[in-house]
Amino acid sequence: MDQFTLNLIFVGGSFLLYIAIAIWARAASTSEFYAAGRSVNPVMNGMATAADWMSAASFISMAGLIAFVAYGNSAYLMGWTGGYVLLAMLLAPYLRKFGRFTVPDFIGDRYYSRTARLVAVAALLMISITYVIGQMTGAGVAFSRFLEVDTNTGLLIASAVVFVYAVLGGMKGITYTQVAQYIVLIIAYTIPAVFISLQLTGNPIPQLGLFSTHTESGMPLLARLDQILVDLGFNDYTGLHDSTLNMTLFTLSLMVGTAGLPHVIIRFFTVPKVSDARRSAGWALVFIALLYTVAPAVGAMARLNILTTIYPEGTRAAESLTYEARPDWMHNWEQTGLLAFEDKNGDGMIQSYNEASPEFAAVAAERGWQGNEMVTFNQDILVLANPEIAQLPGWVIALIAAGGLAAALSTAAGLLLAISSAVSHDLIKRTFKPDISEKGELLAARVSMAAAIVVATWLGMNPPGFAAQTVAFAFGLAASSLFPAIMMGIFSTRMNSAGAVAGMLAGLASTSVYLFTYKGWFFIAGTNMLADTPDNWLFGISPLAFGAVGAVINFIVAYITMKLTAPVPEHIQHLVEDIRVPRGAGEAIAH
């Protein structure tokens, strides 16, 4: 059976499964649409949360980030995982006890303010729309390669599938679909890793294979990879080549950003009891760890395979791979435009090395090399191309295609639900039309979801530059706006509405200005205001790490404003105390 047919069977079969689940789990009320009727088992909710969280960024991009930057990008693993610890210990049980449907719902009621609710809605929309663009774009990349359609057609197919199960089922349909998607994506991610670990080290467990002996060279695998990279003028794989300050701030930014992501938080509103919210977070960590502990092995082994493909006789050999003899995986991915070579010295060979390295300049001159001839290598293709690089069976390639799409679609659905809930529940029901019937609200929720899908599809086809450049923008916004407001809302009886609003606006504004300025998105007379280099950064802080600083600004501004304005009403103070009492599963207020 040819590869295209296999891809079609695996991807098409998974889509039929998702649609069948949505029909079975159709939402019949607003409670089912927003929170799955608060009846989801904690283990299943943990699995659905893991799928909701492990987006295209985790499945498709993370191993690529680790492969090409190595130890420095382990901050993604530490930050994203640490965020779930914060959720489990500090947020999930208390938010579940409060008994609302959305994050703006909690902020609006806790801070007894329509303005606070609207600011929270604005922050949620900025975070979720930025994040969902990456998911739709990731789905388009996977479709363009594995189903041999153009990216826009792939986006339309993905949108149609999400439309069916998200609009029909709401949170109820999305939850059970995400359980199926988690199973698909974790199998798709681990099976190729097991095969490749066996090939390179003889160890079938990738997490152990990463620290095992490389069979061909007899060296530890990471030591062999370090050797090859240094021989080609690159930084060694296992060293830290960024500042400790930035790595620390970036990790913190990802942690508090994760804990403040609205599409993740609403998952904990779906369980029956307060204790189940904490159990759900624990199970989510277990299910996430199954992929996150494999990702470093995937990244290192794929990088080693790519280098030894180009230099089959070793990096110091005079001869490298000829362009005509390049393997099929290179030819296949060249067709997508995400991989490209240029024969700069006309020798018919492919040279890939660090042309900026002074140490390697003499070696390159001796061999007549004119620069790195792998002129394009989109890091997002690494996981999807991994089975082809390792020459694994066709069914494994088809499986990883289904897994990549499952990861993108599961998170896209969660984000779209967060967007539609904010519009239908927080804007329409709680702000502009409080007398709307439940049937009318359910219709508004479905229409909002459909509109959100249309907008996300259009943005996926025409992504703004900033969204394509960094998903960390969404994490920075969540860290600097929603997380501090939620934390203070739970643990401070004194934080008032004026302080919360001022803090959120200050955090949002400072982080947005810093990101837009240093990422080159503000222009004066056709030139960037400030180049995105450490010399220009404020106190040397990377734009991607500024979310943690924005959170601190939020806390400080909120505290100062609170001191200068009216105190919190007494009934709100009692409400906050009730939320923190860790007994029973009842809601703090009637819904």
C-alpha cells in the first residue's frame, strides 16, 4: 500500500472517530456546553487536559526547539510542566469551588466589577486568538505534507472537522474527543521514538536511550552529538549558551503563563467535586510527562540522524552527501518549501555547518565551502519528518501524521471554546443581555463558536507576523494579566476591583509594548525601533522572558492602587474566605 493511502486511512479514520464522539456527546444545555455538565471523571479529565495542553507547539515544535538549541530550550519543558504544579496546588481546586464557567466569570464576580470582567475578556481574547493561530497553521503544515494538499485546503479541512465536534458538542463533545486525541497523539509520538532509540542505542525506552551508548561510535549518545556539533562549528548540545537570568525569567514566564491560560483553567470546571480538580491536575501531569520526557530524546536523536545523513562518514570526512543522492525524506519535505538547499560552491555536495564560527573558518576554506548550504530548515518539520529520517515503516509515518493533527486540533478546540464562552456567557449573558434564556444562550454559544472558527481559519491562512514568530506572546500575556488577578482573587481578601483592573491593564500594556518593540513590530520611517538583540534589551531581559516581569508589574500596580482606593465590601471578603476553606465540594456561591 502506498504512503498516501496509508496517510489517508489513519488521518481519515481518526477524524471519523472524533465526529462520531461529538454526535454521541452532543451538548443539550449551557452547563454541558461550557463545563460538560460538571460530570467528567478526574482521570478522563486529566487525559483531556493533557490533549488540550499538548498543542502543535508541544507535539510538532518542542522537539525541534530542543534539537536546534538543546539545553537552553529545556526551559520550555520546565516552565510548561511547572505551570501545572501551580495549577494543581494554587488555582484549580479554588476555582472549581467558586463554581463558575469561565475565567472572566470568576474575575467579574470576585472583583464585583463589570469593568474587571471586560478587561479579563479582552485579555482572554488576545491570548486565545494569538495561540489558536499557531494551532491552525500547524494543522495546515501537517496536511500539506501528508495529504498532499496546499496549506489553505488543509486548514479548511481541519476547520470543518473542529466545527462539527466543537459546535455540536461544546465542552462535553470536546472533552471526550480530546480523550481520543490524547490516545492518538501519545501513541504517534512514542512509537517512532522507541524505534529510533532501538536503532541508535539498542535501548527501547527513549528516556533511557538518551543517556545510553551510541551503538555505532561506542560513545555516550550525547557525547557523540556534542562531538559532531563542535566539529561543525556549532555550540555543544549539552552546554548552556544563554544568560542564567533570561533562562530563569523565561521559565517563570512559561510557568505563570501556563497557570493563567484560560482554555486550560476551564478544564477544571468540568469535574464533579473540588477534590477532583486537584486529582485532574495530577493525572494531567502524568499524561503530559509521557510525552514531555520523550521529547528531549526525540530532539537529540533526530539532530544526530540529520547530521549523520549529511556526513555519513563523519564530520571530518572530505566528502559529504551529494545533492542527487539525498534521501527521500529530504526530497519530500523540499516540496513543502520548509526545507531547502543551495549549492553555493557548485560541487554538487550538501554542506551544513556554522558559517559564522571563526573556529571552523579554516576547515571550511580548506574544503572550498562557501557557506551553509541547508539554507532552510523549518524546525517544525523535525517531529513529522522523524520517522522518514530514520526510514521507519509507512504505517508509522501515517500514525505521526494523525498524531500531529490530533495535537493541533485538540488545543484549537479548547481555545475556540474559551473564546466562544467569553463572548456568549461573559459578554452577552453576564453583561449586555442578562435576561437571555438558556436556549438563547446555547444558540449564542454555538454561533460564537462558529464565528471563532471562521476568524481562526482566516488568521491561519493570513497569520500576523507576531503570531508566526512566537507563541510565547500568548504566555507572556497570560502571565502578566490573568494569573496575578486570579492569585490575588483567591488568596487576598483585601484586593479590590480598582487594584485588579489597574494591575491587569498595567501587566498587559507593559508586556505588549516590550514584545512589540523588541520583536520588531513597531516601525518608524520603515525601520524597526529597536533591534531584537541583547544589547538593546532592557537590563538584558529577552522579550520572550518578559511575561514574568509583567506579572510583577501587575502585582505592584494592583497593590498600590488597592491602598489608594475603597476597601473590598464585607460580603466579598467572606466569599474569598469561603473559597479557601478546603472542605466539601459545594460551590461558594449559587450559580
